Amino acid sequence: MSECFAGLQANLIYIYRIPDETHEGCLKIGQTTIDSCYLDYDPNSEPLKARALKRIKAQTQTAGIKAELLHSEIAFVKPLNGQAFSFSDHDVHEVLERSGVHRAEQLAGREWFKTNLSTAQAAIQAVKQGRLSLDQDELVDDPQPAIVFRPEQKAAIEQTIKHFEKSFSMIWNAKMRFGKTLTALEVVRRMDFVRTLILTHRPVVNDSWYEDFGKIFFDCKDFSYGSKNKGESFAGLECRVARGGHYVYFVSMQDLRGSELVGGKFDKNHDVFKTQWDLLIIDEAHEGTKTPLGEKVIHTLKEANANMRLLKLSGTPFNLLDDASKDEVFTWDYIQEQTAKLEWEKVHGQDEPNPYAELPKMKIFTYDLGELQPQLAGYADDANFNFREFFRVDSDGEFKHKNDVRAFLDLLVNDHVSSHEQDVHYPFATEHYREIFNHTLWVVPGVKEAKALSRLLRQHPVFSAFTVVNVAGDGDGAGADEESLDALEKVNKAIGPDPLSTRTITLTCGRLTLGVSVPAWMAVLMLSGSSSTAAASYMQTIFRVQTPSKALLKTECYVFDFAPDRALRVIAETARFAVQVRATPKSKKDDELSQDEVDRELLSDFLKFCPVISMTGSQMHDFDVPMLMRSLKKVYIERVVQHGFEDQYLYNNELLRLNELEIENFEDLQAIIGKTKALPRTKKIDINQQGLDNGDPASGKKPSSGEFDPATDQLKERIKRRKFAISTLRGISIRMPLMVYGAEFSAQYQKITIDNFADMIDDVSWQEFMPKGVTKEIFADFKKYYDEDIFEAACERILRLARAADDYESVEERIAAITELFSTFRNPDKETVLTPWRVVNMHMSDTLGGYCFFDKESNFEPLLGKPYLVEHPEVTSKTFNSDACILELNSKSGLYPLYMAYTLYRLRAEKQQQQLQVSTLNPQVVRHIWNSVLQQNIFVLCKSPMAKRITERTLGGFNSYHLVHAQWIPDLIESLRTASDKVAAKVSAAKFWNLRGKKKMKFTAVVGNPPYQIASNDKRSTSRDNPVYQYFVELCKQLPTDFVSLVIPARWMSTGLGLGDFRETMCSDRHLMKLVDFPMSTDVFPSVDIKGGVCYFLRSKDYLGQCEVIRCRNGQREAPCLRKLDEFDIFVRDPKAVEILHKVLSHEDKSMMELLSVDKEFGWTSNFTGFHDTSNGHDIPLYYRRRDGKRLVGYIDRDDINKSVHLIDTWKVFVPKASSDGTDGCQQYL
């Protein structure tokens, strides 16, 4: 009899297996339904088993498969206290997956897992208990074998634990296969940290951290692991801590960067930032931690956790070591690894297995292609092979130099042996070599280049026998199945289960060069990069081939580099980094410390375990230490250039031999430089009170105490004096690169030396660019401390880079080269803020529009490959037209007119392309269009002859600089202060620009970043510098122009010395269209702190109305709003504060302004110094705060007070008029 009505149903979970080879080790966890009357039945009771078997039979009977039911259980929970709930098999699956249990992908359906019954049953119980993952003891059937740490791992653990007892930060400089995750987790276990956060730029390593967590904590029930998709949720982990538990939580840098707390766009991760972490582990710490957003993430975490320990893990922490002392760094590098391999039997005997035996020795072969094939010599660029030009791809996706690329491939398989040669020297020259290098990694410049090379390899008579795996970009665009495969899966699939029977070439432009292991790779071919290739990325790439082979023992692995100078520089630089974290060589005593000796010993060790063999012509020879020492000198030169001359290698060893008189000279010099604000304001310095410790530039800690050692103490004193001298010379040195770029040459290729440097700078420019008070005569007294060779070579390097930019056929490539060079220049002081290329793009695209090189959607951070047009209605089209005349005021670098000129060039070039119906213009046409823009549309006003030359070279290069309309006016600021109308008339005259055919200029737009302030000449005033930017704004209003857009400090909005009238005119100016306000100056200029922030504005002569105001803070832009700037007597910057102010004013209560006295009640300004330190009996006490923040009392004679005498003996309450505009979070009130 059938039922008419159906009752409530419950979910029934079942687990079964199929005993055959296909399903071995796998279980199916599924579900069906059963009447709710069985809710209280125990697991595996007969009714439950019968229902489960019925469902299983329906699934398997058609296939003729025998299934074994292992478990059945009602999926329903009725707790003693709380809400009853049911669950499904999907909940069980989620627990398994978050616990690292994988699905059986080879079997049909998504319910099959590679697991055992006890683990599956534990997952059901976890769901019932509200847990998202299993504990480690629930995952393991058999006892987990204890991890046996190698000697170097034990040393890292013990050194770190000991260091964390007294300090907070540690770096592990440990190469791949050191076992950083296991070893770091052992530190967590031994130190019993409650909350540990793992942060990395590579989210994919979550799986390996979770797996290693299980190996370390398999027997620790009170330790849990969590992340967004592995282990427990963050909330679940915190609940466990409340019950006495500990946890490790994994998060990616990308995820944390997205939080609004650090300038991201999303309301997330607040709990992570607010949690009291005991330890922060940064995995692959060299990646993503030095960007502004990465630094903000780490700073925010530190800020909330004053006692948090920090452990940075990296195989190539080259960008981190300058900020760490030697005792903060544990190192295990390639040299140490190979030394341990070689000496294992000597120390441990033959009976104990050598754990390093499978780690192959590396060999680097370099090839000078220009010598090997004369037709390739033309691709040499700046003493390095220009891979990007060599592999350049045209619009059809074909190599522009296809015949040369083919010739290169033929060279790799060349088996010719000359009469004086015994062996061939090319990696694919013989069948035997092709068997050795049957699997290789080729690194190429880009995605298009990889695709073109892939086609050429498949057509080659030898390389067509290899399977080409292109993992650059989307690969070769093969079938859908191929596209869906992960890059590593594509490679492993091509190699197959038997690597000895297959041959592959993997092409990449970056993918698979970090953090992956492909055991079959035998060699890497470096066909990309330049002289500036970072040592970290180079070493990370070549170590991919050092992974031990799974088939046969790999005793050696190889690097083939076709840019010899680059290879040697990187090797030398890598060895040099080892110096920073190694002890002094045993061959030298501390008091005989020699940099050359240290370098030579480290390079000798490196060459012992990583020979470098050079192929030049038909000869091969090994590089020796002297050759690498010459390369190391290039490393120092490159480092000095990249650091903007802010580097210790710029100076010679005379700084280690300073006597007392010379120290006094340095103290006098720093007192002068301190006034320029290139350095923090200083007084006369007693270097014995500086608290510097030996070899630790980042630490203020005192050296550890010990027995008195005169030799050691003497060395420490010499190093201390040297560091003080360098910190003083910095104020001069950081100004040199820009001056080199703009130096005046008597001959085209005249060399700049430390002796002729000052002679190549005119006196006006010297006064503008050097610290105030540092004359050429003073400089002559200190130039003897500079390393002559390094200085000369670094200057030559800057000029070579600048001149090389002129050789680019593409305007975009030239701009990239010039702006990259400018990114190395430092800001000399607050009066001379070099506007970064990013800021130029942000400022101009926000106001006038034009072609932008940065991503507006990502806070202008990542540089885009191709600039895009930003348009503003009624502004952009009027600014950038064929008749445009664009003026920059006070050019220092020429980057503003570079942006404007590029936009005009692009619009003109695209119009010509349409007329000619071509996709690209030839180089001659490109140059003609660019030059015509410079001649017809761009005008630049400077303060000095050098600023004029710098701008001319930025725009026109060293060849076409004469086309640039750039002029300079002596004493420009003073002229603006006293007679701005005369300056405006001068600049508006066509003859000022040497133009014929018209008398008056009509500018389309005036743009720039004017000087902000000049140092006060008042000897008594050390706190008040005079603002000058207002004079440039007023000049713009007097010029005949449609638009004005300048970036200036924002203190005028509410305060500022002598800016009351300027504030009134700005706020009442109805021509202001847009105002973009940055209360924190670091949002625009990250390395410059400008009190009150900065802003930029757009003024239009044809606009009348309210101003569109956009407020930006921490990288976030508030919604634009129309404002009346003169609504109040000051400009209230926060729109929310305006609403509050309206409510307050609506009550018509008495204003505080009616109760307060003026800020000069007794007639003195805040820089008044007419008081004495001791009282004469009847003196009046005067309370004041010194610039260092200390509050003091001075005294003044009552008779000297001439104003408000009647208030002397009354009660007074004093509050500051302002405190840094309230923008730096450091307000202080009396």
C-alpha cells in the first residue's frame, strides 16, 4: 500500500569503498535521505545501513562493481543547550579539504577523497562540533616520524630563540631547500607563541605551510592552523585561544593590502590588524614588503603589537640586509651548503648518510655573442647585450630581426670544432649534449617574444625534436584544455613520468622562476634582463635548476648566460651581500680589517663551488678572483648610482683615519648642512654621545659589554667616526647626481672627476643646488674623502644612461629610461622637492588630463605598459591641441613638460597614423613629431642655468636640447616678491623665448611644482622658514593663460606665516575649478613630511562657480563635492566637519573668538628670544616650549613689557593656535 503523505526527512551520511586497484586508498562520502523517525538511531544501526546500501546499490549496480559500506550516520545534531541543526555531505567535504585531504580527481564525481575511515569519521564529528578543520592528531593514523633537523637548521632555531629573548627582529638569509617553513614552525613550537601570523606575497604557499604545520604539531592538540581556505577560520581560532589554545594563521600580503586600514578599498581584515600577535613571520620577505603599501601593512601590524617578534624568511634578502645588523641575520647560502656537502664525511664519517649529497654543484657559462657572431655585435647596449631589441616583435607577432634570432639558435647547436679546439662549447651541439640538456628553462624578455620564439623553435631542424612549453602570459593559445592547465602542470605533463625519454624547452618571462621545483630541469638559459637586473631575481631564477633529480643523481647543473658583464656583476654582488652577514675572514685580525681582503676571500669561496666559465671567440677560460674583483667594483658603482649617491661606497678609507681636527671640521660642516634641512636639524655634535654601535647602522643599542680590548675599541671608534662623517657628507652627496646630469661640458664626452666637479657647475647653480653655506671652497676641503674611481665611474654611468636614452626609437622607451634614472635621484631638502614621475602623472591626469603612465584605479601605484588617455570635459581638448603653448614654472627635472609633450605627441602621432593608414610610424617620423612638439608647444621657466640644462636634456636629450624653449631668470623668487608684474610681462613677451612673428605669448596652461619655502635669514629664528609658493600662484594669475595647475603646500588653508592675504584671495577666487587635497603629504611625497599636507588645483579663466573639492587620505579618495571656499574665514578641509560647524553656528552662542586673546597679546611672536635663564628677583616667568619638545621657563624684566601690562598679574590659560594643522596625529596642548 503506497503512502499518501510524506513525513520529514533527515540527511544520512554514508562512507564506502570499492576494493579494486582503481579505487585503492579512496573513500566516497555521500548522502541520502531517511525518515526523521530514525533521528535517534546510533551510527551504523541496521535501518541506517539498509538505507545507505540501497543508495549505494543504485549508484554501482549498473557498473557491476562491488562496494563495501564502512559507515552510516544521521547528519543531525541536537545539542543539550543550543539550536538543533542538520548538515550535508558538502559540509564534511569542506572540513576534509580545509584539513589538507584531497579529492580523488582521477575518479568520477566530487565525493571521492584520498583518505581513510578514521579521518572521514573525524570530519563528521568536526562538523557536529562546529569546527571547520581537523586537529592534527585526527589526521594521522600511524605515528608521525619525528623531524630530524640538520645542523644548520638547529643553529637557526637556537640563534633565533636566543635573539628573541633580547630583541624583536630576525632575518633568515637561507637558500631554497633549507627548510624555512619547518624550521620557523619549530621556533613557534619551542617558544610557545600563542598567536603567530604568517604573511607572504605568495598565497599559493598556504598548502605547504599547512602540510609542514602537521609535521611539527602532529602531537600538539593545543596548536591549530587557520587561513581563508585551509584549517580553521579566524574566529574559530580565537575561540580556541579563549580555551587556552595556540594558533598559526596564514594570510597573503595582497589580502591585507586591500584593507581600508592601510589605504585599501575594502572594509576587511580589521580583526587581523587589531589582534595581539606574538610573532609575525614574513615568508619570501624580499617580495612586496618594500612598496609603500607593503611597508604600511607591516608598520600597522607593528604599531598594534609593541612586543611582537618579527621573523623574515628569504633566499635572497638583498633588499633587507642594509636595514639589519649582523646579529639579526642568520645565513645559510650556496657556499655554506656546498662546503657542508664536501666536508660531511670528514666530520661525520662514511656511515652517516650525507643530507647534502643530492644537491648539485652549479656552473655558469657566459657567452659574448658579439664576439661569437659579428653580426650580433650591434645589439650590445651599454656593454651588455640588449635582449629586448634582439628579440623585438613587430605588430604581426614576428621577430623584427628574425634572421639574427635564427642565427643564434643555429649557434646553440653548432658542433664545429676548430683545429685548436678539443671540444665543442655549445649546450645543444651534439646528441650527447642534447641528452644531458633534455629539459631546460629559457628566460626571455616578454610574452610576445616567448610566443614568437616558440614558433621559431618548432620550425628549427634540431629544436623541433623538443616539446616547447610556453608558460609566458597565456602561452601559445593552444586548445582550451591546454589553457586551463596551471603553468607547473603544463611543464610536468610535457616532461611526463619518465624524464629520460622526453625532451622539453620551457619558455618564461617570469613565471616558474620563483618558489617552484622542477627536478628534470638541467640548465637555465638567461636570454633576458639588462645591466640593472636585480641580483635577487637572477639568483632566484638560476636556483630553479639546482633541484635534485628524482631519476638519476644530478651532480652538476648549469646556467648559460649571454650577457657576460651582467652575469659577473650579479655573481659579485651576491658574494658581496654575503660579506654583510659573515664574520671577518680568519686570515685577518679585526684591527687589520681590509675590504679588499674580505671581498677576495668570499669571491674565492664562491668560485670554488660555482665556477664561471667564459666563452669568447673560440676559447673558454675560467674566471678568477681578480676578474670578479673588477666586476665587484662595477657592483659598487651601480649601487652608488641606484642609491642616488647616498651610499658608503662613495667614500674612501681616509674616513677611517680621521684625527681630532678633522672631526671638528666635520662638526662645523654638519652645523651648516643642518640648516638646509637636507638632514634632520642638528646642533654641534659630540660624536662620543651618538650611541652608534659597531657595524650596526640600524640599531641604537649599546654594544654588548665584555673584556676591554684596546684594538677592538680603537676599531669601533674609527668606524663610529667614519659613520658620522658619512652622515654629514650625505647632505652634499645626494645633490650630486642631478648636478652631474645637468653639468656644463666643454667637450661632448668630457669626464667628470671629483677634482673638476665644482668647476663644471656655474656659481648660480651651485648656490641653488648645494646646501646653503657650502661654498666651492668648503667643498674643496672635503672632496679628498670621496673615492675618486667610484665617483668618476658613477658620474660616467649616470651620463651613459642619460645618453643611451637618446638611442631609443620609441618615445615610450626613452621616457621609461629617463624617468627610471630620475627615480634614483634624492630630494636634497624641503625647498627642492623633485617631483616623482608618479606624482606628475597623478597631478596632471587629475586636473588637465592627458596620457597617463600609471593606473588611476590602484592609487597610481603600478606602472602600466601602455599609457592611456584621461579626458576632462571642457579642459583636456582645450589644453592639448595643435596650437597649445604650455608653460612650466620653476622646472627642476623637466618631468612636467615631458608629460605634456608626450600627450601632444601621442595625439599628433595618432592623427598621422590615421592619415597614412598605418599601425606604426617609422623612427624618423616619430622623431620629427616629437621635435615639432618641443619647438612649437612647450615652454619652461627655470631658476638657474643648470635647471635649464637639466630640462633641455630631459626633453630633447643630448642631441636635440637646442630645440627646447627653456629660459632662466636670475633671482627669480626675489623678483616675484618685489615686482611680479614685471616678471609676468617678461615671460609673456615672445622675444623672451626667442620667437619671431608675434609679440605676446598666449599660454594654454601653466603647470608645475614651485619652490615651497626659503630659509629665514633671521639668526634668532630657527623655526620659521618663509613660504614663497604664493608668489608663483600670483604670477600665474597675471600671465595670459587659460588654465593654471600647481602643486603646493596646503597650510594656506588655515594658517601659514604671512599667508593670510593669500588665503583670502584663494578662497574668494571663483575661477578655481578643482582642488585635490592631501592632508598627509606622504600620500604624495612618501619621503617628505610637509606639515599641513599638500594640494593641487585647477584654475580656469573661463570658469565661475563653486570649486570641486576631492579629499584624499591614506590612498583613499572621498567623493568629490562642490564647495564655497570662502564660506568661513579659513577653509575647513573635512566635509564632515563643515556639517558639524553649521550645527554649532546655528545655536548663535558666544564664539570662543570673543573670549580668546590674540596670539601676540604681549607683542611677541613665537620665535621671541629676548629673555634670560635666571630670575633677578622681580622678573616675570615666561613659559615656552623648545623645538625638541622640552618645556622650559625663562625670565623677563617687567619693565620690558609694553603691551597688555594690565594682564600680567591675572590668571591666564594658554593653548596653541595650531599643532601641525592637526594632520600628523601629534597634537600637544599646555
